[in-house]
Amino acid sequence: MSGSLQSRGISTTQVLPLSIILRPIPPVIEQLKIDSMVQTLQGDVPTANDTSCGYTPGHLPPVDILHYRSPEAKDFYFAFGGCHRLQAYEKARVEGVECKVLKVTKGMLKVYLGGSVDAIVGEDT
Ligand SMILES: Nc1ncnc2c1ncn2[C@@H]1O[C@H](COP(=O)(O)OP(=O)(O)OP(=O)(O)O)[C@@H](O)[C@H]1O
């Protein structure tokens, strides 16, 4: 079973522009994994005819995104995982990221962002 605990109930995916996805946590990166994902995005899966690898040429598994809409109707899209996939999209210059989007409250965001939440999404008025 793939995906996070929160996203397992979400069956639909949507494509978001890479440029709007916020990544507040600095990634710890394995370059070889990113390079392999870039190859997949470019449709160059070495074992494309061997479905046992489970990789679909041109696609990476959807990235979980938390979507918060502020009282001023400003949208914030956060990725707290998926760091290798997002770096691979960047490196492959693919702007559309396949995502599973979960709407969250500010209280839920605070679990991830702690005391920084107000500085990032604004204080409640
Ligand atoms: N070369 C590849 N091509 C396609 N899919 C891959 C490739 N390598 C790994 N994956 C798949 O991508 C998904 C995410 O992998 P992984 O968790 O290692 O990276 P990640 O993007 O950094 O995510 P997270 O930060 O959430 O762990 C997994 O389902 C994995 O099977």
C-alpha cells in the first residue's frame, strides 16, 4: 500500500505547478534516487517492459500535499514529504506535479510547522 496515512483515503490526484508547492523542511537527499526518478519522468525506465519494478514511464507516484486556505482566501500548498520526487521534477524540468491534495485547517498545519505557522500563512485576524 502506498501513500501516507492521511492520503490513503484519497483516490483522486491532481496536477499542481511545481512553483506553487511550498517545501518548508530542508530535504536530505540521495542523488542516485533523484537521478533514477528523473529517468522515469523522462520515460526512460530501464526495465520499462518489466512491470515487476512497478514504475510507469513518465510518471512518479503522487506527492501528498496539504492545502490550507486562509480566511483571506489565499491558498497554500505544502509538501512535507516527497523530497526526492519534487527534486526529480525540478531536475527534469517537468512543471506539473501529480499530487494527492488533502485540505487542512491551520491547527493541523501547526502540527508540522509549530510556532512558525503564523509567520508562514499569516496570523488570524
Ligand atoms: N526511479 C523511480 N521511478 C519511479 N518511482 C520511484 C523511483 N524510485 C522510487 N520510486 C517510488 O517513489 C515513491 C517515493 O519514494 P521515496 O519515499 O523513496 O522518495 P521521496 O519522494 O523522497 O518521498 P518521501 O520524502 O515522502 O519519502 C515510492 O513509491 C517509490 O517506490
